Amino acid sequence: MQKKIEYLVSYDFGKSGMWGIMKARSPEEIRAKYPELEVVKAVTNYSVFDIDEDPVGWLEEMVRERDKK
């Protein structure tokens, strides 16, 4: 059985919308079950950051590069 990966999905309902992460084997699998959703992309490499904490990882590197300018 194919491994599930995370996909970024959105549901646009006019003047607003919702975003979510859907675990599935493919974008087509999501569209078949939930045709109302737009599958934006596979989410395979992401980090979670807290706005109140010091930056870490690639966010820290981004800030370091910004400060060089």
C-alpha cells in the first residue's frame, strides 16, 4: 500500500476560505473524495515556528542573511 503524505488543501466558499492539511496517497485521491477542495501542493518538508521564540533552522538562517544587508 502506498504511503500517505500531507497535502495542503483549501476550501474557497466565496468571500472567505479555509486551509488544512490532508493526509492522502495522491492529490487525485483527495479530489475523488472531496471534489470541493483544491489541492495546493504536497507538504513534505515543513517546520513549525512560534512567533514568540527565537528563530531556529532555516528561519534563523534567513534572518542572518537579512541582517547582512
